[in-house]
Amino acid sequence: MTTHLIFVYNADSGLYNTLADAAHKVFAPSSYSCNLCQVTYGWFTERRDWRDFIANLGAETEFLHRDQFRRRFPELDIALPAVLHLSDGQPKVCIDAARLNACRELEDLIGLVRERCLT
């Protein structure tokens, strides 16, 4: 059975939101609410090391924004950002917001994914 991970950003989808988030990261990074975005993206593009890690992870991955996640799983009331493991159609948190928000570097997040989501 293939591992299926869902990475959920604490940001909404759409062009306007993307541009607003990029500006927020540049002008007020300490108050930006999505550490998953902060760690995996530069100002505008996904970090190469993160792309390479995901490509070689050996797991099915999915990335959802907050609004997309809430529509798909309205019954789940969890703090975001988060990483979930999807098993038999049921998502279970493998990295909660507190742990994810404690990541300061991309390597911290990669280590957490390996340790908590792939076992």
C-alpha cells in the first residue's frame, strides 16, 4: 500500500491570496501564519531541496490550502498548518501545527516527515 500524505497550508487558495501571502512574507515575515509556506517556499517559488525531497519521497503527496482542506474534510477541526497521513480515506495528523510551527529550517521539516509520517 502506498503512503499518501496531505500537506495543508494555513493560507487560502487563489491568485489574490497568493500575492497577499508573498507580500506578507517579504514585509512582515515574523507574523506570517503559515510556517509550512515559510519553510518550503522562498518569496515566490518552492525551494529546490523541498521539491527534490517530495519527488523522491516514495509516497503519494497532495498539497491543499486551508479553504480546500475545509471543503474536503469539513468534519476535521484541526489547527493548521499540518501534515496528514491518509489511510483508508481517513486523514490522521502526523505533524500537528505546534510541531510544524517549531521548524525553523527546511531540514527540520524533512526530518519530521521522515520520522512521523513514513513509519
